[in-house]
Amino acid sequence: MSMVTMTETTEREPAQNPVAEDQAAQRLLTALQTRQACTPVRDLIGPTDLAAAYRVQERLTAGRVSGGATIVGRKIGLTSAAVQDQMGVDQPDFGVLFDDMAYGDGEVVPIDRLLQPKAEAEVAFVLKKDLADGPLDIEQIRDAIDYGVAALEVCDSRIDGWDIAFADTVADNASSGVYVLGTDRRTLDEFRPVDVGMSMLINGEEVSTGEGAACLGDPLNAVAWLARAARDFGEPLRAGQVILSGALGPMRPIQPGDEVTVVIDGLGSVKARFSEGNSHE
């Protein structure tokens, strides 16, 4: 990605430290490659330096792409006001979705590709138009969305014990793991994202509930925020991309052998099982 600093970070932006940012990226990359969690990177880039954290994320993204991965979309994190308060920030963050992060509904996800997985339920959208020009308001967002589906996102952290500040999670690709999309596609003429209710079950037991309004007041608000942020950073959202719009309720940890099911009003369900630890199961 060719990054341009977002408007919110232009005032009194800390001086760049490329050496520290390289070290942070290498720490996270090593954790990803070795499947061994690392210490936080905020000792290198500070706990709240948004621009530095995205530059680290950019380094990791460039490494994935040069290694053959394809960018297929974005994810939005920190859409809950409570989580923002906990992190000491006043805005969401975003990460990059790669082709190898996607699993089909009902598939077995190899648990050993994840370090500290936590599941959350959300509405995903697939775009039919670019979101690169114009006001990027709700009307334009609605017009650009092809359809919505139920989604199960598995967040993960390369940082030991989820000991994260805002800069840690941003640098670590917004704590991305894998995701699963449902097959029941609905246009925005067929459902209202703000009105949906959600239930998430692990091994048949309900562990999380929520609603569309919990995601920045409306999942479409989250997509609008992302469209502007992505454009500010020089990589606008494009037609065909998948957008994970943010959690509708609390995330829950996953153990080997768990089966996770997400049910969203009007969008049906999506399910995944997590292997006992053998990638070839």
C-alpha cells in the first residue's frame, strides 16, 4: 500500500522512526512465521501512534503480497464504543484480508494456523463498485454494495496474551486471523443491516448476542468510515472486495475441536469447525 497520513493524525504527528518500524514489523513477521507469540510492539512505535502503526502494517502487507498473497478485502475493528474507550481511542481501525484467510461455510479450519483465536459475528458486504471518488457518504456506500452475508470472523493476535494497545493491534493487521462467509446473499433492498439481530453459538451453546446498531450505530456507517480511511491511505476499496464490517457482539475464545455457528436475522447462518490441531484433518 502507498500510505497517505489520515487527517486525524496530521496534528503534532510524531517523527518517523523507520528503524523502529522495521523492527516492529520483523517482530510480528517472526511471530507469524514461527507461530510463536511475541511481545507487544508499542515499545518500538509507541502505544497510540496511528501513522507509525499503519506503516508497520503496510510493511507486513507488502511482504505478504510479494510472497504471493492476494488482497481480497478489508476488515474493520474497534467498532464498539466500549472497546474504543478501553483502548483510549475515538475511531475504529482496519486491516487487510488476504485470499488465504477465507474458508467456506461448514469447512474445517486448521487450528494450528492460529495462535490465540477468538470468534466474533458480523455482517460482511461484497462491493460491486469502487469507493474511490466522491463524498463516500451513506448513499454512495449503499449504491456500491452488491450484497451482504452473515460472517464469522476469527480474530487472532501475534502478541502474547492479547496484551495490546491501539498501535499493537493496528500494526498486527488489526488482529486478523481468518474468516468464513455464509451463502445466503441479500441485497440492501432485502434487509437493513442496522436492524439485524445476532446469536453466536459454540458447540451448540449461545455465547454471544448482539445487533446491527452495536456496530458504529449501523454497519453501513462502518463501511463509510472504512471507505474514507482506505482512500486517505492511498488504497481505496474496489469492486469485488469483501468488507468485514465489525463485530455485532462480544468475541469469544475458540478451543481445538470447537464448532462455531453464527445466526443473523435475515442473513441465515454460517458455521465452521476448528480442528484438533492437525492441519491435514
